[in-house]
Amino acid sequence: MYPSMKIVFKIVVSLIGLFIFANGFLFMFSPESVMGHSQISANNAFGFSTIRGIIGGSMVATGLLSLWAIFKSKLELLHPVVIILLGWTLGRLLSLFMDGFDINVILGGIAISLFMAVVLSFAHKVLSKEIVEQAHVISQQ
């Protein structure tokens, strides 16, 4: 694998992590700014707590896992991120069948989370080979 391709994958994984983290940060600290766009409403403190904690908190943690995987070279941490993204995708697919068709669900939810899951899976495969190759070189010395 070309070294530049590995750098590209590290950058892409970092950008995905930052994207998820930033969205989670908005849900946690500025839910009003994303509630309209996400078509979510909160009627009381418990509603805001759910948005901040469940949505925002899980997104912040998922984004941090992606970043940690890259910056600490612990690529196995990408596995739970992919599982979470696939869970989000599954929930969106279920919504299409149970709640009715909405193009925003496909474009804004399914396509993005599925794309990120595929990219992270492929990045894990490519970058894991790099770590194995480095270990092989070290063992040859």
C-alpha cells in the first residue's frame, strides 16, 4: 500500500471522528441549534436531557473512539464505532418501514452513517496492514 494512501485514510478517519464529535457536541451544548434541522423537539428538562445525554453523549463518545483509534494506533477501537454506525443505519431503515418514506432519512441518515461505516471498515483493513508490516520489519532487525 502506498504511504500516501495510508495518510489519506488517517485523515479521513480523523475527519469522520471530528464530524461525529462535533455533531454530538452541538446536541449536548446547543440542542436548540440542531433540533429544528433534525426535526426533534423537547417539551421539558427531561426531553433536553435525553437529547443532550442519549444523542449528544453517544455521538461525542463515538467520535472520540474514532479519534482515539487513529491517534493512539488502537485500530480495534474502530470496530465498536462501525457497530454503532450500523446500529444508527438499522434504526433509520426501520423508521422507513414503520414511519413512512422520507428522502431526508435516506440522504441525511442512512447514506451518511452507512458511508462512514464502510469507510471506517476499509480504513481499518488498510491501516491494520501497516501496523503488521511495521511489526514484521521490527522483528527482522
